[in-house]
Amino acid sequence: MSKTHPSPERRLPNERIVPSMTTIGPIVDEVVEIAQHNLKRPISVKIWTWEDGTFKVRAKHWYPAGTTTRYGYRSVIQYHSDREVVKGYLLEKDTETDEESLLLEMKLDEISDPVPRKNEKGD
């Protein structure tokens, strides 16, 4: 069955909805810029958005296993609006067992969440 969604006019002023690209676009651009500075090309980017207004941006590059090793490496730059921090990760993946290990995690930047919180007062 189809679920009805309240129009913007019917939503409570403090109710967060799935954030629009207009709102989060500058954050996505900033995370991509950080990734371009820190990761080898090609870079893939994924964006997740949720109905509570939170969102996540992940940029990554995969270094495949070589001919003499079974380990591949993934470099990841990630931002989550709840944490307001851009982090970098280096993961090692055993291509025979599919097990992954986190080798490195570091804070790269801080970016404020552009989407108003439920408990924040509007203008």
C-alpha cells in the first residue's frame, strides 16, 4: 500500500525530513575535495540520506591485491552529519577470506551539519 507523506506545509516546523541535495551539496563537494587531495584516482562516492535528516558521504579508492599477495586495500574518506567529522580510514581485505581489518583511522576535518535538528528552534 502507498504511504502518504505530509507536504512541507503540513510538517511541523522542527520536524526533519530527508535532506535535499541543495542543502547537503556543499558538504558533498567538500568531502569530495578532501578525497581528491588524499586518495588515488579513481574515486567512487556514495551518499546516504535518512528521514531523520541525517546523511553520510563516503568516498573511496580500492587498491586490488597484487599477483604475489592476497591482500587488497581500501582508502575511505567519510563524513556523517551526526558526528560532524570527516575521517579517513585504511582497510586491508584478505581477498581469499573476505575478512577486513582496520589499519588506520584519522580525523581529517570538521564540518557542521547544515540540516536543523529537531530540538533546535527555527528562525
